[in-house]
Amino acid sequence: MNLGKVIGVLVATQKHASLKASILYVLEPQDEYQKPTGDLIIAADTVGSRQGDQVIWVSSREAALAMPETFTPVDAAIIGIVDKICHPERSEGSEL
């Protein structure tokens, strides 16, 4: 599992039939300190996240399995919305 932030929406007028009901988001992968860690990715939403949310996402086979219709052709899927990160170097945790 990975952390990321939803920074945009991808609009596609044509997509695979199994993605018709899915929203595709642009994600910025992040580390546990909420710092960007790599290139932007496109992920299918499975939990009702919104732009600006800190999320948990998975890739590869796990992403396809997370979709309502299993083995949907996706490389990444959002599987959770982060409320708080409690890190050992921070005594109170990080409210998001």
C-alpha cells in the first residue's frame, strides 16, 4: 500500500466498459511525511475520495482486484481515505 494525494480528475470520454462507473483521479505519490516521491499516476477510485484527499492506493494485480468488477484493466486503485498519520517522530500525529 502507498500514500498519495488526489490532485486532479482525469476525464475520458471513451474507456473500458468495466470503468464506466469509475472516477479516475490524478495522484501525487507521497511518503509518510507527505512529501512527493515520484511521477504523477492515474488511479481508479473505489472509496469515494475527492480532490485534495490524502489516500491509500495500490498498484498492479492488487489494483485490479480492488475494483468492483475484479480484473478490471487498471494499474492503480484508491482503496482508502487517510484521516490521520501517527508517526513515531511526531508525538501527536498529523491531522490531515
